[in-house]
Amino acid sequence: MKTAAAIRHLAFEDLGLIAPWLQQRGWRIDTYDAGVDDLSQIDLPGAELLVVLGGPIGAGDDALSPFLAEELELIRRRLSSARPVLGICLGVQLMVRAMGAAVAPMQRKEIGYSPLTLTAEGTVSPLAHLGSQQVLHWHGDQFEVPEGCVSLAATSACANQAFMAGDHAMALQFHLEVDATRIEQWLIGHACELRLAGIDLGELRQAAARHRAGLAQVLNAVLSEWFTRMRL
């Protein structure tokens, strides 16, 4: 049985749709909570896939979140082994830091559903399956693309939304994994952030329901091609 190790920073920001996708293919999932679980217990050599998930903390908030030092070291080790790793939102930003590039605040948060514009490199990557599908954005920081990598996608608000390092590392600033049937957990858990950002909750709910089926199809296509490339 293949194993996916997932690092979670907030209970409801979990693997979402990725979990049943993996389980239907016979994978075991081990979830570790950053700041609570001892991340050194993750069997990196034994895990076929490492997933670093999102969360509301800053990727550079080492003083406020001292566990980040341990997490960054684990990500560096994984990247140096050239074995499969997927970063989502905060997970991307931590990958970027581990690779020596910068993460910085945006002028305004990007929250809501909108399409991506793929770069030329993006159109020949697994992200080509996105097409015009709108995806969920939920971040207030942006990242520089690490040396040796190229941007695969952008929005008008954020120039770098994704990159890959070889075939083994995929970094997605946006969310394909969020299960629309559980969007209320996000709306409750991030109520203060949403209020301060002036986000229309009704509009967000409607968009989640409208794009649910399309996102599930896109997630399947993107992961299927990526896993094929990695021979997983």
C-alpha cells in the first residue's frame, strides 16, 4: 500500500477532495498537525507522497510559529531527495522558503473563485487540464518563483500562482482540493478575515456550489497526469 503523508495547519484545511481520490486508488493517508505532532516522526523515505497543506499563518512567522523551523527542514529534505511533494497555498510558500526564494504580503487579499491564465510552460504541464475552470483563491501573501523554476499560472492579482520543480514537486497557490459541500467550515473558521476583507459570503457559497463538479473533474485530470509522470 502506498502512503501519503499530509502536514495540516488547520483542521478543516485538509486534503479535501484529494483524500477520496487517493483512497479510491488504494493509498493510505497519514495526517500530521503542525505545531502539535512531532514532524520528525514522518517516515519521509517510506512515504511515496508528501503534501503540505494551507493555513492562515504567515510562511515567515518563525517567531510566532516556532514549529516552522522543523517543518522547513523537513521540506528541504524532501525536495533534496527529488521525491514527490505537493504544496498548496501556505504549503507552496513554505516550499519557496525552503528553496531560497522570498514570500511577501500582497497589497490586498485574493479570496474567491476566478480562472487562471496559464503561461506557455503551464500549457504543457498537468495544469493544462484547468482550461477556463475557476478555482478557489484564498491568500494574502505572494511568492517569488525559486531559481531554476518558472511560473505556470497567474491571475491579475497575483503574478505567480504555480510552479513545478522537475516532475516531482508541484506547487499550487490556489485550491483545487476544497470540497464545496464543506465550504461552511471555511466561512465559519475564517469569519473575521472574510469580514475584514469585505467578502460576500452568499456569493462565495454560490460559487462553491457552481464550480463543485468542474473542480472535481479538473483535480482528477491534474493529479492523474502528474501521478503518471511520476509513475506513482
